[in-house]
Amino acid sequence: MSDTPQVLALFRDAASSVPAYARFLHDNGIDPAAVDEASAIPLMTKAGYHQRYPLPDRCRGGRLDAAAVVALSSGSSGQPTVWPRSEPDELPVIARFEQVFRDGFRAAERSTLAVVCFALGNWVGGMYTVAACRKLAASGYRITVAAPGNDIDEILRVVEELGGHYDQTVLLGYPPFVKNIIDAGIARGVDWSAYDIKLVLAGEVFSEQWRDLVAGRAGIADPETAIAALYGTADAGVLGNETPLSVRIRRFLAERPDISSKVFGDSRLPTLVQYDPVARLFEAMPDGTLTFSADGTVPLVRYHIADEGGVLPFDEFMATCRDHGFDPGEGPDLPFVYVFGRSLFTVSFFGANVYPENITVGLERPEISGWTTGRFVLRTVDDANQDRRLSVVVELAPGAEASEQRRVLAAESIRAVLLRLNSEFAHYVPAAYRTPQVELRPADDPEFFPRGVKHRYTRPPVSS
């Protein structure tokens, strides 16, 4: 259990000041006065709490008008949800951005153009990022914020017109979209190395092979300090962030899957970030998912976000690294949380769980990555005879052409990775069904890769 006194204090405060939470406890047969252990507090879920009680009642004091702004979740798991927040809610998020800009990018010393490439409007990522970067600028960091949103032409115009006036340029966005920006720039003759590019990424797990691939294309010499992932949710903003320390450890574990599997209990390589336990209190559940508690306009008490992962105390994890002959060096004395992604995003095929991360690795081979964006849709398809096949719809890079040779190459690469990394797939799926059906679609295909919305890597089964 995470820091029990802090969770209990937040629980008691929410029980007395949040109408919906008091009703939630009553509906679950919980007497707040009788709770003296955090483990006795019922788990919050989006369906069981946020979608069950009125929005104003979920705010402290029942006052929606106390919020300074509202944001929408991207709706990747269903109907978008409204998240009210006030200025104090942003402080823990700003601290995570500050750690990235200070420790990795040295933005207090170097003039920095921060180009926000998340979708703008009510969607949480873009405006939250703009607000955090502006607050850092106001506090003394040498940051100028540009917010072209997710318009590649406008992003490239901003970079080419303004980037040369700064010591460094930071692109902030979802990993596959940032890769699209870099690839589009290369196609137009942009010399990325002239802008000393840094990247802040959020929303998806990516491999170290992907980090190296993108670093090479963007002219990034040191991917350990120049590329940082954030772990966040619409519910509470940024929960943790990669640090140079966590990246060094992850890159070591990427080369040692035997150790990685022991550390994380899984053959997949998760996102590995550090977090501040004063602001975000994580708890690893017995089923391998994560719960966290965080104060805010809408307090979250043991909020179960269904992300698969776990928690690693700092001293214990450092000792584990050194026990395996790796000295990770210095870094912030903060605990780690690792995240595979949400369990609802897996696809079941012959009883094997197939993960988007597996497909990602298959599309990152050099002979494939040059003509794809990295985005895909994973699902199962039943034919007229009710035979089930694994289907992967792959997005082509802008200007790339589909061909049978490329389709076969992608299918064989995905198959090889699944057999190598996914033991369930290798043991459960009959040999005749192991090669996925791959379909190549143009960039921004409206059916599978529409512009302006957060991409969903899995879809429900369909019948052909």
C-alpha cells in the first residue's frame, strides 16, 4: 500500500467535502469513521464513480464553478469525460514538466522554443501542456511557447521560421505523430540537426529501438537526455516522467530481456518513469494494475485507472540494477512506476493476449520504418467460415505506396516478433494462424487513422 496516512487524510477530507464521494461511500456500505486502513477504502473507477454521479457533486464542496477550466479526456476507451481543475491542480503537473526541462534540457540556461504538437481545444493534452510551459516561462525558464497543435504544415512553418533563433527546439506530442513531423520535415528538406531538437512524448509506450530511430532522424546525439516520456491521464494530468536515470535503466533492460522479465514480471518493456509520492500516491494491485490517489478539484481516492504496471521503491530498484552488474549513476531520489498500458487495449487471439507493443516492435525494423508512420490498428477478423485471423491495418508514411512486397514484409516481421516476445502467442496460436493479415492504408486514412483525434491501436473483433 502507498503512503497510508496520506491516503487516509485525503479519504477523510473527500468524505466530508465532496457530495458524490460521500454518496459513493454510502452506496458501498462504507462508514468513513470506521475506516482506519487505506486498504479498506473502495476503489474508484470511471464507470463506478465519474459516470454514476453528477459532475458538480464530484467537485469539492459540490461547486463546479470553483474550477478555473475544464478539459475533456480523449475518449480512447469510450465516451469523453469532463475533468474540471483549478490552478492548484496544475502545480504537480508543472513540477513534472520542470524536471524534464531542467534536468534533461537545461532550459534554465538555454533559450528554448517549445512547440506544442498535441491537439488543442478542450482535449486535455494540448492546453494542459501549453499552460505548464507558460508557467515555467513565467517562473524564469528561457522558454517561448508556440502552439500550432497537430497541424504538420503549421508545425514545420513554426520550426523553420523561429527555431533558428533559439538554442534548442522542443517538440511535445504523441510519439507516432512526432515521428510523422520529423519524417515530413526530412521529406521537405528540413535540417533537424540545426535546431538541436528535444522531444517530450506522452500517451503511448515506445521501444528503445524507436527512441534510437527517431533520435537518428532528428539529429539527436544523446537520446538519454533529449527524449523524455510523460506518464499521464486526463483524470489528473501528468503522474510521472522519464528522467535521464530512468532512461539509462530502461535502455539497459532493453538489452537484457532476461533481467527485464524478472524485474517487471513480463516479456514486454514498459514505460519507466519516476514520480513524486507527495503529490501522487501509487498502489500496485494484486491483478497487476495500478491505482493512484491525488488531490484536486475532483479528488481521486484509490482511483483504479486499469493501467497495467507496478511500483518500484528507489533504493530497492537501484540495488537490483547493481546486483546485475549495472550502475545506473546519479538521479532524483524518487520511486519508479512502470506502465505497460491498459489491459482493455489487448486483443485476445486463440487465448493469447496480443499487445500493441509487440506490433510496434515489428514495424520498427529499418526496412519497414521508412515507409510507415508507426500507427496501426490491431483487431481480430472472422471470415465467412468463422475462422478468426489476426488483423493489422498499417498506416503508410505520407507519399509511400502500398505494394504486395511491403505487405508481406510487414506481416512476416510482426509474426517473427510475436513468436520471439510473446510466449502465449508462440504456445497457443496454431502455426497456420500466426502470420497476421496486414492491410496497408494511406496516411490519415479517415476510417482507421483520422486526423485530429487520439489514435486507438485496437478495435473490437469484426466479421468480414
